[in-house]
Amino acid sequence: MRIMEQIKSEIRRALADAVERAAAAGQLAGPAPEVMLEIPKDKAHGDFATNLAMVMARQEKKAPRVIAQAIVDHLQLEGTWIESVEIAGPGFINLRLRHGWVHQVLPVIQAEGADYGKSDHGQKQRILLEYVSANPTGPMVLVQARAGAFGSALARVLNWAGYECHTEFYVNDAGNQVKILARTVDLRAQELRGATIEIPEDGYPGEYVIDCARELLERYPDFLEKPEEERLAFLETWAPEYFRKGQEEVLRSYGVEFDRWFSERSLREAGRPAELVKWLLEKGEAYEKDGAVWMRTTSYGDDKDRVLVKSNGEFTYFAADACYHKDKYDRGYTTLIDILGQDHHGYLGRMKAMVECLGHPRDSLEILFTQIVRLFKDGQEFRMSKRKGNFVFLEDLLEQVSVDAARYFFLMRSLDTHMDFDLDLANLKSSDNPVFYIQYAHARICSILRQAQEQGIEVPAADQVDLALLADETEVDLLRKLAEFPEEIIGAADSREVHRITRYLNELATVFHQFYTRCRVVTDDLALTRARLALVDATRIVLANALGLLGVSAPERM
């Protein structure tokens, strides 16, 4: 149940009715447009505020304050939670509510428990979220760790908001990069057997390829005795799968799992690229030029047409991507979300063009870009020394910080902003560390509940206590923050902004700590104790639910 939305609906209805009565009295023309409500930053301005009068100024041809006065004069408060209203500034209408409205949230949280925050807002709209999708040519790196945390959290948030979101990892296990990988692994295997080799300029120089070649020879000791052509053909399948399994393992340890790992090779082997190119040529959406086949993406807003088939007859990655996205739509998804690295910005125009060419709305494909991450330690940019190359691997990061800290820190910032990851801060066991600060709030509540239980006091049913006793300013603030949780989830889902949940968690923990500082929970007043136990237990539930959405644990002791 969304208590906050129910209250907002009641306020909107009361304001719209007031406009209607003012119109009947000849003071306004009406009707009221959509009523927008916001929560004032300054609590002195009330619980909610609306700019309705200013929005109506053009249609009414009157000053906003005159319109606001007419609305206020005809606003009926009886039977509503609205306690008082006032006109402020150029025509804002500020509304104050009776404290009792926030008390409604406690029975709801108790009843819904681990499901509190879920809603049917998304109406089961089917979304396919593709993320990470790292090439199967090496281990996970830092920017993919950020995408992994974000994507897995976004999927949970979308599902909690009432969407039907499935997740996929698109495995680029075909094409030229796979041939290069196979050649590199073969050379490293020869090197391990004593040969002098030279890695091609376009090869993979990382030490992880040597590890791959070593395992290859352990499994297949006579591998190098086979003809080169046979070796390379085998490695084009085996090597990508070796790295894919490694990626899957480290991602699972990081709290990231997918509903499906989708193979690009499967599309090519099924002849999908050829089918799509044929269809595009027949529709006049593609043409041949200079021995290649081009798609008319400029007809759909792209800056230039794109090659589907190279002059040597090979399909481009764009052709495979087009087939993959067509397959997504064919499976019944109405919204596709791709999370790509910052180096893929050039894909935006061509992919949008492809979607529109296939007969789907451009906006049904959303592409979110992950910005770079830098690690810092002791105030200096930190680079791992155990590996050669310029990459920091996810497995290396997890040797430096906990999964909880890694995920939370990645999720604190908007995905499209550059990020500096402070390793020292992530490992700090104090309130300066954001994730520690929030987890400590949960652990502190668990400690309070244990102490109460030791005194024979259990958490009561919220509808069996006098909630009117929760009248302290910090108690009301905490209740209100709990009521906001379902709306925060919906906002984060619709905006694709997971960092809104981390911000909410920080605000909730802050309000709780303020309450704890000011209000003793277990007191000599049994009625007050029972009311406050219901309050802190509800806070525990919401903290755990929100942390769970992020894939972060909610410890009971710290």
C-alpha cells in the first residue's frame, strides 16, 4: 500500500474540487489542470506545496495570488488529512497535514514486511535489461564492475516498481576478436612449451591469457600436436567460454546473476544476420555499394549509413547487434535497456535507427552509458601492480574492499558521471563511511530489539498500540521518511536512477540516528515503549528492504 500516494491523491482531489467550486461561484474559469505536489525543503513551509495557481495564471488571466486565494477560500478541509493552508510567495499554496496521517504507515509496513515498497505501478510492462556484456576475452574490469552493480540493482528496482524486468548478458563469442583471442592463446600455449613467440600487435598481451593457455594444456596435454587450423577452430569456441565462465563466477560472487547468457554465435549459426540483411534489401532499407551491404540508417536520423556486410562477406558487429535486438522484440519485450561503456556513444544513433527501421518506437530502446572509475588510496590514484596492463580487474577490487562496500559505492553516484572510488573510505569502520553508517543503523535497531526482548518486551502489533504517542518531531520525521519509500522506488525505476535509493537510505539512517539521539526507545513508560518499538522495527524493515534492492547486506551486529 502506498500511503504517501493516497495522501497526495486526497490533496489533489481536494484542490481540484476547490477549483470547481470557485468556478461555480464565478471566481475562476476552471477546470484545474493536473495538480503537481512537492515536499518543501524547509519544513516551515508545510508538508506539501503546489504551484497550481501559477500554472493556471495563463488560462485564468489573473495574478497567481488571486487564483490561489480563490482556491484556498473554496478548499474544504473537513474529512481530509489537511489541517491548514497558506499562500506564500508569488502564489504557492502550502499545506500542513495532521500528524496522524503518518501513523498509518506502521501497520502497513508490519503487514507487508519484506514486500513493503513493492507496487503495481509498472503494470507488468515487459523490460529486457542487458548489461555488462563484456567481451569474453578477459576478466571483468572496473567499469564493468560499476555496470554490474547498477544493472543488478536497477532490475530489482524495476521489478519492485511493478515492471516485469528480465536480465541478459550478451556474449560476443563470434567475429574477429574471437579469432584474435584464439590465435593469442595458441601462441601462449606454444610459449609455455618452450617456443619463442611474438604476440601480434592486435593480440591480447595480458597475463590472464597465459593462465588460459596453461589450463588448456593441463586439460589437453597433446593439444599442440594437432594441426594449426584444427587448434584455432577449437579455440574460437573454447577460449571465449573459458573467459565467460570466469566472468560468470566472479560476477556471482559480486551479487550479479543473469536470467540468460545470450550467445552471439547462436545468432550467426542460425543464419539470422543473413535473414535480416535479405529482408532489409527487399524492403529497400539496405543497398549494395563497393562490394559491401549498407543499411540506410540516415533515413532514421543517423549521421551516416552503416555497413552490415563487409566487402569480404563478413557480417559486422552492427549486423549481429541488429539481429539480437530484433530477437528481443520478437520475444515480446516492449522496452529494451542497454547499459554500455562510454566508448560506445557512437552506437546510439545507429541503434536507434535500427529499432525504428524494424518498426518499433525509437524511445523503446534506452541506452545508458557507464562513465569511467578511478581508484584512490592514500589520496593517490591507485593501480594494481599484480597484473600487467592498464586494467583493474573486479577480482582485484574485491581483494581490497568488501562486496557490500564495492556495490554501495558504485551505486552512490549517477551512472553517467565520472567516479573516484576511495578505497580508504570504503574500508573505514565509522560513520564517515556511507555504507557503514547505514548498516550500523540497522544493527543498532536489532540491538534495541534484543534488549527489549531480554526485558520481556516483544515488538507489538502496530494497530494494538497508541500511535498518537509518537508525536516528537524526530518521530514524525522518521514516520514520514518510511512512508516515502514506495514512491522513491517508483521514482528510481522510472528515471533509471538507482542512486536515488542510496540517497534515500542515507536520509533514512540520518533521521533514525536523530530520533535515537533524542528519544529513548525502552523506557519506564510501557505504552510509549511499545509505540517506539513498533516504529524502530518498521525502520529496520525498510532499511533491510532498501539495502536488499542494492544487493547490500543488512547486518544484525557490527
